[in-house]
Amino acid sequence: MKVFLNKNSSPQVGIINLLVTQFVFIFFTLLTMPSYAKVIIAPEASTEETILHFDIGPGKYVAIPLPSSNKPDDSYTFKIYSKNKVYKDITTYLVDQKNLQLFQKSQTYKGIGYSRTKTPLSIKGSTNTIGKKYLVLDNTYAKFITKKIDISFKAKLPINEKKAEALKERLTGLYNGIRNTLKFKDFDIHVRPCGQVNAYSESNSTGNIHICTELLDNISKSNNTGALAFIILHELGHSLLGLWKLPGNNNEDIADEFATYLMLMGGAKSGIMLERSLDFWRNRDSKVEALNMIKNGDRHSLSIQRIRNIEENIRNNKEFSKRWSVLIYPHMTEQALESIIEQPPENANIALAKSILKKQGRNLDKDINVTSSNATSTESITNRLEKIKKLHQKGLITEEEYNTKRQSILDEL
Ligand SMILES: [Zn+2]
């Protein structure tokens, strides 16, 4: 009897959709200016490595549906191992839909692979045909032996032009938002296959950021846009600290702090995304990470340590943001500093923003926007203080409630 396994999850589906999902950086999108950066999307995307195991009984086979763009350029790399002690052979072929059907009808079929060959085996290539693709593991020739097969594979697929355009637009929008907020020498953003689940910055030179399609594939499985935003801002930390010639540009924990600070500054929505991004690290295996650290010299802290650090910084938001504002505000654009004074985000350092603008030769007293907005807010504070005083006099709020509320209004000054 033949068994057809229909595994319906295909890694390709979410690969680019994810980045197209809206980024939420309210603070960054206040102003618009032309960008001089290039966002370069490679014409193809690689999936991360998928590892699967199958026990294939005698007389049976499996056909594994592969991620596909339905274009003839889809190409694949497979590694096939048998866990059997003695009978390590299998028949295995990469086939398209038409040849899968021929195989199922026990007719002659065409594909790339091996017949009754001892593993380990590797298959690399493309069927050069349109439509779905499969890897067949065929044990129909065996009378008694179940084959225990491990396979790992990666797919390289052409990116749909529309999706590439949407992704480019989204990343350009994010870049422009950051450029309107912070001053730095322009750099490029590349999205391309790089053979591993990763993103990195050319922090010591150009500041260019590379986002690997394997990482997009990995994140798309958890659909965690917060994690993606955090990773991009982490790389931005490496890039900007490098471009500003500051120490710590290659330090992973400092890059994490940079990303945390920007996301906290982005307001409530990006704060939620930050919290959600922690799930991405929570799901990582510390043991595997520690081994990788020893073997490949990964500079990142273990995910559990990173979560602990990020959570602590969220808890100490006020103090944490104050320290980072000292480093970041001097690199802010005039418009961004003005917007901090006029519409202060949570934990903004208004006094620092004012003093930097003053140092840059701005006479704030004569600035209509700033003075008028300050006048309005001072006026509204006076009104609100009078209002709670009346409520207290009428006995509608307690002495304690009055004092707490009064202090919180005064803190806004
Ligand atoms: Zn890093």
C-alpha cells in the first residue's frame, strides 16, 4: 500500500509578507524627508534549513511537498541520512507534480536523485519546471525493512516582484523615519540569502545592514513583527554607533539597549511590540546557543540573558531612557528635538533637548512654535491645578488623592 503524506505547511508563504506588515514607529514617522539610502532586495530568497524525520515502512513511500514559487527557477539542496544500522539504502528523487503522478501510477518518471542507494546522500538542483515540487522517499522495493530517514533541506526561490517592491517601500519608509529623527551618514540596506539565519551590520565601515532571507523565513513562522523590528533596530545600533565613531558599536548588549530605547521611545504600540519580541528569544534553545557560542564564537549573550537584560531595562524605563537620551539627543535632528519639546514622548528629557537646541544657536524664547506650545501647556496645567483644588475643597477627593494628582500635574512642568 502507498501512503501519501500531505504536509500543508510551506515555509515560503510568510517569508516576505512579514516585513510588509506595518512597522509601528510613531515617533519616527512624524516628518518626511528624501532618502539617499538604497534598499536592495536580492531577486531570490533562501529558506532556513528545515529538518524532518520519516519512518517509511516496507512497500511504502512519502512525497514531501516543498516550498515553491511555482516558477522554474526554484532550486533545492537536500541532505538525506538513514538511521538504520544496516540497511541504509533508499530511493529518493526531487520531482515536479507531473512526475509525482507518473511515479504514483508506477510509470516511468523523471527527477533528480538516486535509486536504491546507500545514504548519506545529497541532492542539489532544480526541476526547471513550473508548479509544485516534491521530494520522494521511496521504500516500495523493500519487503521487510522500515527505513528511518532524516532529511534536511533548504529552498532558494525567486521573489515575487510585487512583494519585493512592497518590502523595499516598507524598509525605505522605516529608514526615512529614522533619518528624520537622527543625523548620520547614509548607508544601504540589503535583503539577500546569506546561508544562515542572521542579520548583520558593517559597523566598522559603511554601516550597511544585511538582513538574511533565512532570518525572515525563520521569523515568519512565529509571525513576530516585534522581533523583526527589534532585530533591525539592533543592527541599526551597530551601524549608527559605528558611524558616530562611538565605542561599543560592536557590543551586542549595547546594540540590544539601543533597540530597546528606540522602541520604548516609539510609544505604547512599539512598547507592546517590544514585549512581544521577547517571545522570539524565549523560544530559543540555550544549550544549542551555548554550543554555537563555543564553536563559532557568537558574541551575543544567550537569549535567556538577553531577555533578562531587556526586561530589566523596560522595568527601569525612566532611568534607562534618561541615560540613553544623553547619548542619543546630541545626534538628533533639529526637527526631532523640537518635536520632543512640543509633544514629549514618555520619559522624554525636555530640558536636555532644549539645552542642545540652545547650544546649536537656537533662541527658544523667540521660537513661536515652542513658546506658544509651552504657554498652552503651562496654562492648561494652571487650569487643572485649580480644578483639583476645587474638587478637594468640596470634599470630592481625599487629601491623599489631591496631593498625588497635584504632584503628577506638577511633574509635567
Ligand atoms: Zn549584533
